[in-house]
Amino acid sequence: MILTLWHFLAVAAALFGIGLVGFLTRRNLITMFLCAEMMLQGVAINFVAFARYHGNLQGQVFVLFILAVAACEAGIALALFVSLYRRRRSLDVSDWQELRELGIPAAVDEEPLEQAPVEPEPTLTPAGARPQPIAEEAVRV
């Protein structure tokens, strides 16, 4: 079976469509980021397919730049997600309404998510605590 340009375009369209649906329907920041990356990979497949179809390397060079930018974006986005999670213990998009631009009204969720129970921070025993002395009868045995 010979793979034609349409096969590659169908795979790229499927990746882009799945990523778009996931981005629009999910509320977790990490899931939304992964769906955006999936859409970007669908576009990259289009560039490579058209470069192969036209017999030049311009599309493939552009994909190398896309991959480099995506790698940098992933590092920055994950660092941002960690700092957001440490601040509020949630990555739900609706919890971050105060990050919107000035003058834009807040979006109100029709079906808000139930709040997860807040767990207390774990505490360690104080440093320098001494162990209990061992009884002399246990040592003789």
C-alpha cells in the first residue's frame, strides 16, 4: 500500500481535532497544555507532508524550529504549573480567574467542580530528639 499525501493529512487532522476537543473540554492546566502540544504536532505533520509532496526541505526545517520552541515551552509551562499548584493546591482553570486581563469580566462556571478536602501539611519530628533508653533486661537476653 502506498501512502499518499492524503493519508498524512488525515492523521494530522485527527491529531489536531483530538487536541482541539481536549483543549476546549478539559479544565486541568496540564491536560490543556498536552492537548495544545498535540495540536502543534498535527500542524508539524502537515508541514512535513507538504514538504515531502513538493520535494523541498523548507517544511522540515520549520518543523525543527517548532520542536525546539515546543521543548522550551514545555519547560516553562511545567515550571509555571508547579508554582501555580504550590500557591493554591489546584490546577483547575476556574480557580485562576484573577489572572485575567483588567476590564474583562470573570467567567462563571455553570457546573463548578466539588472542592477536594484540604490535607494538612506533613510535619516532621524535631531534630535532635533522643531515642528512649533500652531496658537492661532486654540487653542481657
